Amino acid sequence: ASPLQGGSRGISPSGEWIVVYLKEAAPGNALIFIYKGS
């Protein structure tokens, strides 16, 4: 699932702050941040 589609919400228990970061940052930066956090 693509994190841009909200899939990140089910990837980890920290999905809440991941979603917040997606809203705060550019898609590319958020995507990198999610991979680092996984």
C-alpha cells in the first residue's frame, strides 16, 4: 500500500505521527521518513 493513500496508518503503531508527518512534509520526504521508521 502506498503511504500517500493512508496505508501508513496500518504499517506501524506509530502510524499517527507518520500521518502527521505526511501532512507536514513533502511526499518524497515523508516517504523516506516512513522507510527509516519501519
